Amino acid sequence: MNSFFIGKFEGSTSKSKDQKAPKASSPSPTRKTSPRSKRWRKKNLQHPYFHKAIVSLTLNLSSLFLLFSSLYAHQVKSYIFTYGGCSQEKYQPKTPFDANLKSLLSSIVSSASQSTFNSFDTGNGTSAPPDAAVYGLYQCRGDLKTTECAGCTQNAVTQITLLCPYCRGASLQLDGCFVRYESFDFLGKQDTNLTHKKCSGSTSSDVEFFKRRDDVIADLETATGFRVSSLGLVEGVAQCLGDLSSADCSSCLSEAVAKLKNLCGSAAAADVYLAKCYAKYWASGYYDSSSDSSSDDEVGKSVAIIVGVLAGLAIVVVLLSFLRKAMGRTQEG
């Protein structure tokens, strides 16, 4: 029977009385470190500047993480998730469509720092594969500054890629901006399909409230782009996407206003989003967060949490990597 031994086997297992016990094996030789190298390493490891640098770096990165978290929390609060939709059709990574989509989303982010609306089509040339074209647009709320628009759009692009991975079509509406892309050309075409509605849990029986509400939404109906209207304690806002003509915008808003009344009845606040426009109103400057669309709010919170966690992990990885490299260089010296 074969046997397997770990280590080195020498001689018989029995020992004679006059046989001396074998000497303990000497430890394996190690690389000798010169006295000069030892002195240098000891001197630098104990040098106050080294420890101050490590502590300073840790505090700075920690401060950066806290600042980023604070700014991101503010951004999420400012640009509240409204709704999102993903196509069932998927695309494969590292395909022409994938490359064109990345290019389109990058163009959206870049453009948002200069304009509150733009549309793009990528990969629809005659030499391109027929299924590689991507069409998309973004639009910010009409009262946002350019810097606010850029931040909101960046936020929306980040969230849409997390919410709809590898989808050939997707749309995402935040309170301050909207992003949509498709594998077919939808640009400049009228579309009054209902995409989202939100009716407040509280209702009103005040006749005066309904009169003012009707006046406000009637004013919104005549908008040709972005409009804010208020009368007494009732306020409202409406907006069409920038790729619609004035006639198509008016038609879209008429449909949205009609749905505000039909779908939400006596609600004290209501939002109606169609594919190419939206209209909303609220009473007393207060919007009741309870509605029949709370699941959409949970999706938005989940996506925001994922983005925040990923950003935090990235900073921690950078910190640990730097510390390991710094210690490694010091020990090698």
C-alpha cells in the first residue's frame, strides 16, 4: 500500500539509546534586510508626517463621502421620482445598439448643461444595421435653471440605466425632468396615451375650490409649452415636450386636463402625465403624498438608495487601495 507523507522522512522510527536525537531543523533562510533599509523603514513608519498624511487622507475622503451623500440626498429630494417604464424587449451588450445607446445617453447629459430640451437619433445611417438605431430626448421643467437641469438629467440617466437594464426602450420622469429613448422613431409625433396619474387621498367639497380649480386648469389648457397658473389657493402647472408643434401641444393638454377631472374627480391635488405632456394642480400649496401610485414612489426610493450605496462603496474602495499602496511602498523601501 502506498503511503503519502508530508515533510521529510529519514531513518527508522526507533532510536537506540546511544543515538542522539536529531537536531531541530534550522528555519528556512529569509531575505536579509540591510541595517540601512531597516533604519529607513523604521524612521519613515514612525515619522509624524507619515501618520498625519494617512489621517489627513482618511478625513478628507470621509468628508468627501459625507458631502457627496448630502448633495445626493438633496438632489433626490429636489428631483422626486414620478414614474418609470421599461420595454419588455431586451438588447445584448457589446452590440451596435448598446454602443449607440451609450452615445445617446452621453449626448443627453452633455446637452443638458446648455439647454433644457433636446432630441437625438443615433445609428440610423444607411450603412448601419436596421436594429441598431436609437432615438431619444430629454426635457427639464420650464422653471429650472440650466445647472439644475443638468443635475436632474444626470440623475435621470443614472436611474434609467438601473431601472431598465438592457431594455430597448425606457422612460423616466422625475419631478424636474424627463428622459426617454426608444428603438423606433417617436420624435415629433403626437401621443396622448396615459403614462401616469396620481390623485391625492384628500378630497374637497368646497364649491369655490372647484370653480378656481376649473379656471386654473382651463388656463393650463391654452399653454403652448410650459405654464404655471394660480388663482387664490389653487395652483397648477402644465408642459408639453419640446418636439411637439403648438397645435399638437394644445391637443395633448386638452386631453390631459380632461383626464384630471375624469380620473381624479374631487381630489384636492392631481397629476396626469401623457406620453407627450402633463398637467397638474394642487390646493393650498399642499400636495398629499398618499395616493394610488405609492408603488412608484417606492421604486424611486429604491433606485436612489442603490445609486447612493454604489457611490459610497466606490469611495471606500479608492481609500483602501490608496492605503494599501502607500503601506506597500513604505515596506519595500
